[in-house]
Amino acid sequence: MKRLFQFLVSAIPGILVAQSAVMLQHQGVSTTFITATPFADAYNAAANGDTIYLPGGVFAPPSNINKHIVVIGAGHYPDSTQATGTTTINTNISLDENADKSVFQGIRILGYFYFLNKRIDSVVIGRCIASAIYITGEYDTATNCRGVYIYNSVISDLSMGHATNIRVFNNIINSLSSSPRNAWIRNNRITNLSAVDYALLENNTINQTYFWSFGSYSTYRNNVLGFALPVDNNNTWQNNYHSVDWNTLFVKSTAWFDYGDNYHLNTPGSYIGTDGLQAGIYGGSAPYKEGAVPFNPHIQTKVIPLQTESNGQLPVQVKVTAQNN
């Protein structure tokens, strides 16, 4: 059950910590970095398994991430980060071969996530927004990235040509492509899809605005399709809803993604997935979280007076909510 609590912080004027401070947590000990490049500096000091907390602000990342780390931002939706500001990475995040099991949540990436043509396993990307996620390279069972989990994120271009056994759940995706093998693609909103081989696609909403090859030897189940069912001998199509009017499917949809849109289905009971729940991003085992707020305690509001009280203290009121997902 969510718990709501409010606390008062008294501080001496002039020594309030800036919002751009980055915190590194290592074995229960926290270290704060207030430097010109706090994210990169915290990463350089981190050991495998450490957690880095990024507040609202704009940060330059390390040149490559080559450790197992957890990176938690404040979120990217404007209406859910009014108290903290959004967490923004100003360029690409590049993952190297020792970044296995790394986790990224609640971050806006102006560039893209790039897996550096190495086998990087069990990475989790959740509740982020990115120009692209590229898991690129030739298909090779020995060197493919495996066990990557992408959920509740907004991705303009998801290309997975170097991935095996990947899970893509409850995301908003403009373009999904490049022959992932044995991928499980479930409960996403996909605008365009091409060259997806040997995958299971179920409970998605898919609208093809261009018609490239869908790929081969994939199974499509209980998807909501904004086009006629293809005549396709290489893929298996089961219990899909086809020729659905994309303009009336959602409560509000003006673009492949817009913060002002509402991607709930107008009639969710009309489109049931393989699990008996509604199709689309609000169904399944990992429903899209409103505002894509990260799982850690969330700052909802803060009030910082412009001047101190008569006793010289500055009362800062911060309202925080605990979260269970």
C-alpha cells in the first residue's frame, strides 16, 4: 500500500545542495558528487553492483559503461517531474561487454542506447525515453546479447539484429526492426514493424504506415492491427483483430508519441489478449505506468520559501510518495 508522508527540512541559507548533485550508493554508503561531470565521476568511482541516482538536470554520461551498475533517474514526463525536473542524458549511452545486468530507469536520452557489438546480457531498460536502442551486429548464437528486458519505455527506433531471447513489454515504439531471434514482443504500441524473424508477438497494437517485409517465421497472436490481415505464408497469424480504425482506437492519439496523448483504448473490452486481459500497453503483466515514474520514492511537490524565518532557518516542505512498482 502506498504511504504518503511529509517532512520539514531546515537548512542554513546558502548551503542547500543543488539539484544537479549525483549520488553513488556502495554497500550502504552514499557519496555525493557535485562536479562539472557528476554522472561520469560517480561512474568512475563505482564498483560492480553499485547504484547511481541522477536527479533532475542534464548530464554527460561516461564514454562507455563497462560495469554492472544501476542508474535511476527522476523520470522524463513533464507533468510527473514538476518538483524534480526531468533527468536528461545529453548524448548516447554506450554499453560495453562488462555491462551485464546493468539497469537504467527513469531517464531521457537525447541520443540512443548502443550495445557495442559485444555480447552484453541481462540488461534492463525501463521507463526511459530514447531516440533509439541499437543492439546491432550480425546474427550469431555465440555473440548475441541475451536476456535483455525493455519495458514501459518510449523508443523512436528499436533495432535488435544482435539479440536473442529478448523481452519487449509494454513500450511505445515508433519503429521496431532488424531480425531479433526468439524475441517476446508483448503489449506494445508499435507504429511500424519490419524484418522481425522467429519472434512471438502478442497483445500489441500495430499500425503499419509503410509496408516493408514483416519478417519470417514469427507468430502473431491477439494483436490489434490497423491494417488488413496480410497474406503471408511465412508467419503464423492467430486470433488477431485486423482492419481496426487507428484513429478511434485510442482515447487520444495525435502522433506516434506525444506527452499530451492518451493511449488507453476507447473500448478495452473489445480487444482481449492471450492472457484474458486487454491488449495494448495497459494490459499484460507489466502495464504501462502513468507518467513512467521510477520505482524509488517519488517527490511529488516541494515548497522552498524565498527568504528565511526570523530564526534564520529556511523551512523546505517536500512531499514524497512511496511506490510499490
